[in-house]
Amino acid sequence: MDRIYLYNLPGHLFLGLVLIRSKSRCSKKKTPKLVTIKESRRFMIDCFKALNVPDKHAVAQADLLVGADYRGHFSHGMNRLEMYINDLAINSTDGCAEPEILKETKATAWVDGHNGLGAVVGNFCMDLAIKKAKDVGVGWVCAKGSNHYGMACWYVLRAMEHGLVGMSMTNTSPLMAPTGAKEAALGTNPISLGAPAANCDSFLLDMATTAVAVGKIEIQRRKGAPLPDGWAQGPDGKVTNDAELAFNTACLMPLGGSELNAGYKGFGLGAMVDILTGVMSGAKYSTQVRKWTHTGADIKADLGNVFIAVDPNCFAPDFEERMSDFNCRLRGVQPTDPKKPVMIAGDKETKNMENVDKAGGLEYLENQLKTCEELAKRLKIKPMKFI
Ligand SMILES: NC(=O)c1ccc[n+]([C@@H]2O[C@H](COP(=O)([O-])OP(=O)(O)OC[C@H]3O[C@@H](n4cnc5c(N)ncnc54)[C@H](O)[C@@H]3O)[C@@H](O)[C@H]2O)c1
């Protein structure tokens, strides 16, 4: 059976996620408390509306979060709700703000998110990029004044629905130490690229540019287990295997880890994201970006995002058929373990969605359900119902 464990780390942006596989060892299984997608969405919409977020914006933000839970990225679903609510409550995010186009060409647009909700800014920008890609083959939209926009692939999926190749990136609060540095100067800066393939198949990459999320370090800490090399640094800037020290230092290593293991490539990718988002959009970048905690932040995030849509028909014919063949070739290579066929980007999330459909709902952890109960009381809304 697959179990997902989540950990909230006070004072840090991250919510960690680990998937622990245990074969039918758990004979004394507790019946899981399931929440339907519809009910989870209703609950989140009600939370946002309780803080005077207009219906349309509340729906956009709730759809993003429930979409992340459905895909198995629980760290970016309901778990983020409280942080968004706290930001709205102290007015560090403006739930009513509408994005505005500042400058435009046929293929590009520069947008001011006016400190609106991440999904509101993101959907607006990607829809604009889609329109431009349909008109002139490519749409490249850069936003400043944005907020945390959740899982990067959410916007890419929008472009893929139109048969377009989509890309999306955002900068985030500093947590990654550049190769050779003692302190964090970049965020986990995710990248997503999606390409539609024939027969409803696709390739959908969506990844942070750090080696792991801080939550994985917390899990090792709770277990009293050491960290593998390449995850995190201690205060001296050296790789640490001490989970306690790593947790307190909050300095993640880039994708790849140490210099020897080419971690500078992950550093380069994280920096690339910040250039295309923070620097290019006129938003905050690198160490200018605020820290973000569970209690919310008292200053605006002013994050930068980028959304790109490309019409593959502008290039070689039969893109989707070629993508389908491409995917088959990757999935079809001989696996090292015959029981574990090779997956491509997006396959894990597809499996997660199938599992949720089969189960009939989302299985949230007890601590998440408790937070929801407290939120319902605090915002005076109907508590979440279980199946
Ligand atoms: N908005 C933000 O500030 C922010 C910051 C960081 C991450 N995120 C989001 O967090 C989510 C999780 O990011 P992550 O880096 O932990 O993702 P991850 O490590 O779970 O997956 C990264 C990618 O690898 C693919 N993948 C996973 N296992 C695979 C395997 N065995 N073989 C082949 N491909 C495989 C996945 O399909 C995915 O495309 C993403 O949605 C990301 O956008 C958001």
C-alpha cells in the first residue's frame, strides 16, 4: 500500500512529502477518511470567500490546490491553504487584484500581477500566451507582482489542452545555496514543460531545481537517520549528513548536490529560472525575495513568473505522433528491475490520479484534517465532510 506522509515545518516555506511503500505488512489497516474532490474544492472555495476573495478568484485558487492533491503533490495542495489564508488575512496578498498588461507585442506580454493570488495571475498570463501562440506561433508572458503560484505544471496543462507545448517557471523564497556558498541565494525555483502526444498521452515534466524538499530532511531527522550526501549543507557550507544540523541551517543543495556531482548544473538551472522570472519581469529576485512562513509574511512577495506557449505545428509535421513514438521509446527501454517499468515525466502523477479515482476520494493526513477543522472554526465556514 502507498502512504503519503507530510510534515509542516514551522518557520519554513516547505511542506515535505515522502512516499513510503510498504507491502501488505499493515494487516491492522485503519479505514482511511476520504474526502471527495468536490468537497475538498468546496471547502477551499469557502475558505477563500470567507476572506472576501471574489468567487472567480476563489475557484481558480481552489482548483489549483485540489489539482495538486489529485496529482499526488500534497505539499502543494490543501497543505498550502493555511499559508495563503494567512497572507490574505494580513493583506500581504490582495485576493481581489486583477492582473494588468503593461507592455505587449504580438508574441510577448509584460504583466503586473498587482499582488494577486498566484493562480489568478498564472491563469491570466498563460491564457494570454495561448492566445498569442495561436495567432503567431509563440506566446511568452512575464509577470511581476505575483504570489506563490503552486505547482508549475498547472499552467502548462492549460496550454496542452490547446495542443500547444507549454512551459512555466517561477522564482521563490531563497533556500538553495549556490555551489560553493554558505548561504541560500535562490529558491526552489520550479520548471515545468509539457508536450501533448497522440491518444491523450503526454510528457509533463514538473520539478524543483533543488535536490530535495526540506520535508525529506525533516523525515530523516525524525527517524534519527543520516542524510545522503548532496541534500543539504551545514552552516560551514559543507555537505552535511546530520539531519538535525541540516534542518536548522535550511540551506538546500541544488539538483545534483555537490560540485563533484555536478550540482552546479542544478544551481545553473535555478539561476536560469530566476533570470527568466524575477530579473526579466522586474520582480524581486535572488536574496531580494522575502521569506515565507506559516504565519504569513508582512511584506508583499513580488514574485516573478514566466509562461510560454508554442504551437508545434509551426515546425515539423505530426508532432503529437512523434511525441507518442518518443514516449514509447523511453518507456519501452529495458528496466533494471523487471517489476518496475521505466516511467517518463508525468506518469507518476497519472498513476496517482487513477488511485484517487479508484479510492473515490483524497486521503488527507490527520494533521491536515485538524488544520482544516481549525480553519473552518476560525473562518466560520462549514467543516469538511468525509465520505
Ligand atoms: N511554486 C513553487 O514555489 C514551487 C517550488 C518548488 C516546487 N514546486 C512544485 O512542487 C511539485 C513537486 O516538485 P518536485 O521537484 O518535488 O517533483 P518530483 O521530484 O516529485 O517530480 C519531478 C518530476 O519527475 C518526474 N518523476 C518522478 N519520479 C520519476 C521516475 N521514477 N521516473 C521518471 N520521472 C519521474 C515527475 O513526473 C515530475 O515531472 C511540483 O509541482 C513543483 O512545481 C512549486
